[in-house]
Amino acid sequence: MSSNRAVVYQGPGEVTVEDIAYPDLVLRDGPGVPKANVNRKCEHGVILKVITTNICGSDQHMVRGRTTAPQGLVLGHEITGEVIEVGRDVEFVKKGDIASVPFNIACGRCVMCQTQKTHICTNVNPERPGAAYGYVDMGGWVGGQSEYVMVPYADFQLLVFPDKDLAMEKILDLTMLTDIFPTGFHGAYTAGVKTGSTVYIAGAGPVGLAAAHSAQLLGASAVIVGDLNERRLEQARSFGCETINLKEHDRLGEQIDQILGVPEVDAAVDAVGFEASGHGEAGEQPAAVLNAIMDVTQAGGSLGIPGLYVTEDPGVSTTMRKLAL
Ligand SMILES: NC(=O)c1ccc[n+]([C@@H]2O[C@H](COP(=O)([O-])OP(=O)(O)OC[C@H]3O[C@@H](n4cnc5c(N)ncnc54)[C@H](O)[C@@H]3O)[C@@H](O)[C@H]2O)c1
Ligand SMILES: [Zn+2]
Ligand SMILES: [Zn+2]
């Protein structure tokens, strides 16, 4: 049996690389696994040898100690891999296939899945709708920043690449398909971006840049990206976006006015989440982006909010805790 080295969350600011159990087609007990899920059979699943994975902004919230992630959680929800073992009930996926794994674990059989709301599948986490690999409050499924990982409901879950050699040539780009690109696209889509829209994207991290490019694909006439990090804004400019450095300019509406001739946009996306910085030198302000996008979006416009907001933030500073009371 092969060893299985994996990235394990130990506590705020600390991860280690550990040998963990080689996966089988059963959901075993472990950190964050609800009792009702222990020993659940996954004959509809496969074992993947991981080829590529990403570190997500969502992992960083956990590693910074800003969530209630349990010690021992194996991280990694952005997985691309080769199928090396196939469960008894898998019909279409084959050994040797190379596939992308959507980060939302979903059964494909419940009402939510059948109405395309796979992020709130009701069959994969007894504690609340929705599950993900290696993620806090998402069912305790073992993550894919590891050498081997089990993926359930393989026929429904896996996006198999039709040409293996071509897939391997572009594998680093294809790794974006598990989360970053569809999350960014979903942000732009739910913000209602269409031909001619003017769009503001808060955040020039991977998700923000994917949302910005998606807005272009959806036909936006102008895409404005805001961040406090100049190097990230430079990347946004490299593919045709306008940018606003929010460290230097704290009045977002005025900056948008200088670009568009009006101080508002048709649609806006929050690609930052709860660890947002206030504009200028204000420091951390969890609602900064939500307030900003509501402020600059025209009446009747829509907002896309892929940015993460958690139910409990144990790492919040005492000052902010007092402000919230
Ligand atoms: N909903 C989902 O399924 C899903 C999936 C992936 C990521 N996410 C979330 O999306 C968010 C972005 O992910 P990422 O990987 O790009 O993260 P990231 O941390 O790399 O990027 C966040 C960026 O936001 C910038 N920022 C901070 N405050 C800002 C402000 N007030 N205005 C504009 N920009 C500001 C930061 O400088 C940083 O560049 C995170 O909250 C992540 O957890 C959600
Ligand atoms: Zn992610
Ligand atoms: Zn389902």
C-alpha cells in the first residue's frame, strides 16, 4: 500500500506535512466528520492520484485562524488527478482517466443537485446542506492537498478531460476549473453581467481576476478592479481591466466617476470576503466590501458575492469584537 503525504491544519498559522491513511471507498471518522457520516460507504466513488491542486483564499482564512477549522483537518479542495481505483457502482469513469474535481461535493440525486444547486446538496453533510473537501463545517471530507484522495459520486462529480496528453500539457491552467475560475464566473454571472454592462470587481486575487475575465467573456463594456495591492492590480491591467488602488484612493465612487463619467456601475462582485481591509489606511473592516459594492451599484443592479463570510471568527481582534457589540 502506498504512503499518503498530506497537508494538515494544526492550528492558527501552522500546517504540517504528515503521512495519513491511504484512502478507501468509505468515509472514515476524522476531524470535522459528523457522527452520522462515519463509515458511510462510497462505492459510487473513486480514488485519485492527485496531479495538481491550488491553495485558495478560503484555505488562508482557515490557516490564519479565522475559522473554527478543527486541528488535524487535511486541507485542499481544488483537485485535479488521475483515477487509479474505481468503486463498484461507478459506471462511466474509468481507471486512467484524468479529471477535474468540483470543490463542492454533491450527490447529483437530491432536489438541490437536480436544480443545479450543487453547493447545497442535502446528501453529503448531515449537519447542513453542502460539503467540500478539507474545509471547515463542510462535512469533514478529507482534502486533496495530498497524494491520494477519495472522490464520492464520481460519475456525477468528475469532469473527465477527453484527451489525456492535451490535458497534461495544460494541466496548470485546467487546475483552475475546480474552483477559482467557476467561482469567479459565478460571481460575474450572479451579478447579472451582460453585454455592455459596466462592472466593479472588489479584490484582485485569483477569484477577483477570474471574475474580471468572466465579466469580459459575458460582454461587459468596462471592468474596473479594486484592490490595495498594486502588483495584483497590474495583473488586472494586463488583460484590459481598469484599476483602482484603494490604499491611495478611499472614495471609490469618485474613482469610478473618473473612469466612466458616472459614480456607479451596473453590476458588482465581492471577491474579498470577511477579512476585507477598509479603504485607505483604515485597517481590517469585515463589511467594507459589502458596503462599498452596495454604494457603487446603480439602483436595481445585482451583486455577486463569492467572497467568504463565516458564521464564527475566533481570530477576530478584540477591538473589532467590541465594535460589533
Ligand atoms: N464562494 C466560494 O465558493 C469561494 C470559492 C473560492 C474562494 N472564495 C472566497 O473568495 C475570496 C477571494 O479568494 P482569493 O483566493 O482571490 O483570495 P485572496 O486572499 O488571494 O484575494 C483577496 C484580495 O482582496 C484584496 N482586498 C482586501 N480588502 C479589499 C477591499 N476592501 N477592496 C478590494 N480588495 C480588497 C486583498 O488585497 C487581496 O488581494 C475569499 O474570501 C475566498 O474565501 C469563495
Ligand atoms: Zn477554493
Ligand atoms: Zn445532492
